[in-house]
Amino acid sequence: MTWGGGFGGGFGGGFGGGRATAGLPFGGIPSELLDEATRLLDSEPARPASDLRFTQRPSAVESRRLTLGRLLGAYRGYLAGASLLVLATSLLLQLGPKITEYAIDHGMVPGHRSVRVVVAAGALYVVIALVNAVLQRWQTDTTGRLASRVMHDLRVRVFTHLQRLSLDFFTEEKAGVLMSRMTSDIENLQQLVQDGVAQFATQGLTMVVITAILFTTNAELAAWTVLLVVPVLAILSIWFHQASERGYLRTRDRIALVLADLSESLYGIRVITAHNRQRRNVSNHRHVVGAYRDANLYTGRVSSLYGPTTNLIGILGQALMLGIGGHLYLEHRLSLGALVAFFLYLNRFFQPIQLLVQQYNSLQQGRSSIIRLRGLLETPPSVDESPDAIELPPVSGRITLASVSFGYRAGELVLRDVDLEIPAGTTVALVGPTGAGKSTLAKLVNRFYDPTSGQVLLDGIDVRTVTLASLRRQIAVVPQEPFLFAGTIRSNVAFGRPDASSAEIEEAIDVVGLRELVNRLPDGVETAVHERGQTLSAGERQLLALARAFLARPRVLVLDEATSSLDLQSEQTVERALDRLLEGRTAILIAHRLSTAERADRIVVVDHGGVVEQGSPRELVARGGEYAAMHAAWVAAGGQRPG
């Protein structure tokens, strides 16, 4: 068998004759790094097998509204431990000024000088510092473990929800926006859980403890502090909360657009290069990044106003309290030690406010990320599985469309009152102009979409009444541009049946005509396939997709223009594989090339959202309708009826 230009030199053009001569991106581990990689793998701890089971409908836990409290509440032990450590460190840190007060009043003022008291106070300070360091280490370790577990669960939950969503969601949403949900949004939350929550709890508790201590130290001074300083800080903080929330929501939206533009440019780099679009793309990306910069500048201006203002209020408050406290000391209504302790506590009272300003950015980023993730998780799939859905029993493959109408947008129907019967074991080709609704019909059969009205039946069973998993186990789809995943030939062929045996994989390779090609590869079926199959030709990717479909053992096969992008030699090879693949199965072929359509048992002509005519190829040619005109144009262009 000669492949020549049909497949770009066969697999040899995609993989080269071996590892050293490929001349393309390397798919394995370089030999000089193999020993080191092996040592790293050997040092990896053994991990138990995952007990995760995917269900089309979310569980009761997954259906609960996403909140930070519920995320943390799933690990109450870690949360309780972190809370106790925060409480212990907060209380321990506030002993310092009291020790200072005691040391001054009982070891430094005239009449109460005592070296022993001062030394004991200093030693106690050292002990407190050491204990506090140990507690903070435990706290950091605990919050780190809590954050890693919470983020692991959240990533799995978001990814699982994406697997449940229907195709229309991914058609409308940009891939880069979804990537930002899984990356930057979750990373912001991780930072908040690991550092921000503990800091907020620590500083908030510190302010409460200090307020109580201030009142016990001197109620009059404490009252002046609360009446004069706290209201101003409260008003300023409310403004900051509202302004920064607007800014961070805007920031999250615009970083998502940056990632979306980047993702699109990376995937389309070949088209960009071919059309000299680099300069225009850089200019467009500059505008997108500029919008993100403007959002960051806004949040920066808000923070720059709030931070120095609260600092100024703190300094003015301390100056005011110094005047009042000094007056009380001169009137012997306050001891010197108590005055010093009060000012130490007062300084610590304003310190948490400054730290909270710094942490507030983290909080707002985390809150905006939660809002975005919550919106994603609360997006329902348009094609949902009924709670009482049944398992679809083994079918013969009879397909019925009864008065089916459908539109991708409300009020804009693509199909109108379509009635179509496809007997079991029949190969039907859908032909017609672009946009007539051929691919839409196929998507309704596989339930990628639900009809606006009417029914789609498989062996007389409405496909909306069965589980999606059982339906799609019996229907295989081979798209016009088959998608291959980074992995090996074996893993791509066995994608629909990961548990398939080696013998079954080899059979699939033989059936579709891949044997000679696989034998040429350096590692056979274990040869690496690069991301999206970029090192393979279009024909090679299509044959692998057909082998994948054969291995899935479907009763119904949908091929969406499977040969439209191939040259004649590649098309003939793929069509020979199709002849084997279609044996005994119901098949829907969406074909622009009549060479493919002519192989079908029946042809259905689709136009203007409905079935115009149907019948065998010879019947339709003899009828002199739309298909006859298409056939005549094809023959005039050099087409031939298959033998």
C-alpha cells in the first residue's frame, strides 16, 4: 500500500523514522534525563486509587450554593485547629504591654525599683516570643493543609461541572474565560484561605481583645477612642468595601478576557502567521491588557486613598489620646505604667487596621473569585438528565424524528417539523447546502441538544427519558476534524473504552487499515501523539478516530463530513475503513462529497430547515429533483458512481 502525498508521507512525515530523526517536537523523555526522571518517579509516594464516580446529575453537596464558609466547613477538624491556634496567638501577643506595665510600675518608678522584676519581665517576654513562634508555625502548617484540601475539592468540583455542561455553553463561552476560572480565580481563593482568613481572624480578634483591655486599663481613655476614632474608621471602611468590590469584579472580568485573547491567539498561531496578522493581534492584545491595567489602577487608587487616610487617623487619634492621657497622669488618675501600656495597646489597635487594609485586597479578590465561580457552578446544563432517567437497553438502531423543530436561539428555528425514519442497520447520507441543518439533525440524535418541539426516538424510546451515559455508549460520533489527545496511539484508540484489551485495540487498528502504519512507528501503539495530533496528517487523525469509534462498539454511528478535508487518495483509504466500520450498524453520514453519499443505502436531502426529498441514490437521480441537480453537477466535475 502506498500512502505518498495522501498522508504527507504517512506516519513517517508525522513522527519521522525514529526518535533521533523526527525533526519535530520531542514526545518522550530525553535519554540524558531518563535516569533522573526514573529516580523522581521512584521517590513519589504511593497514592490510593481514586474512588471518584462521575454522575450526570450533581449530588446534594455539589448542589449547595458555593460560599467560603461551606468550603471551609468541609474540613471542620482543620478549621477548629486553625481557630484555636489563632485564638492562642492573639491572646498571647497581648500579654506584652501588660508585662511592660507591671515592669514599670513595680520595677522602674521611684520607690518601686527592682532589677529582679525587670529581668523577670524581660525573660517572660522571651518565653512568650518563643511559644508564639511555635504556635504560628503550627498555624501556618494547619492553614496550608486546609487550603490545599479545600482547593483540591473546588478544582474537582468546577471541572466536574464543566463536564456536565452542554455544548451550547462552550459555544457561547470563551475557552480563556473558563481557564481563568480554573487558574487565577481558584489561586486567589487559595491565597485567601491559606493566609487571608487566618490574618483576618487574627487581626479581628486582636482588635476585640485590645478594645476589652483598653476599657479595663482606663475606661475614660477607651471611651474617647471609641467615640472619636472608631466612627470615622467605620465610615471610611464601608466606602472602601463598596469601591474595592466594584474594582475587583471588574479586574476578574478583564483578566478573563486577557486569557481568552491569549488562548485564541495560541490556538490560531498558524492562521495568524499565514495571514500576517501578528501586528494587528499585538495591537488588539494591547487594548485588552490596557483594559485590565485600567481596572488594576482603579483598585490601586482606592487602596492608596484608604491606607494613608487610616494611618493619618491613627496618628491623630494617638496624639489626642496622648493629651488626654497625660492630663490624667498629671492628676494622678492614671499610673505611668498604665499610660505606657495604654499607648502600646492603642498602637496595636491601629496596627490590625493597617494589616487589614493590606489583606483586604486578598479578601476582595477572593470574594470576586467566589462570585465568578458561583455563577459558573450555578449554570445549569441545557441538556439535562431526568431524575428518573432509565438505562437504555441494547438497541437495534432504529431512529425516528417525529415533528422535530429546533433553534439555537429563541425564535430562530433551524429545523421545522422534521419527520424522518431511519431503519436499523441502514446507512443514511444527509446532503444539502451549508447551513441547511444537516449537522443539527445529527446533534439531536446524539442528544447534544434537545429539540424545541417534537421527539427523537431510538428504537421507539424517547432519548430524553434515558441516561446520557447509556445513550452515548451506543452512539459514536466521528467529527470532521477529529480531536486527538496528548498521549499515545493506544490511549487515543481506547479513549472511549479505556478498559479495552490489547487484542481489541489491535483488532480496531487492523479493521480501519492502520496496521502497516503502526508497524512503521518506533514504539508501535505506544508511540507518542502530540497535543491535538499536530504531528499527524489529516488522514492519519481520521483513521485513528475511526479506530476509536470501532472499538466503542456502537449501534449507531454519526460521521460529520469525515472525508471532506482529505485528498482523493486519503479519502479512498478512509472510505475503505468506513465500509468495514458501517457493517451491521445504523449510520448517519453528513456528506458534502457525493462520492461518500453514493455509498449510502438512502440519501436525505435537507434544505430550508426540512427534509426536501429522500430515497436511494438511483431513485433520487431518476426523480429529477434537487439531488439529481447536485448529482449532475458532480458528474460534470468528474465524479463517478462507486462500483
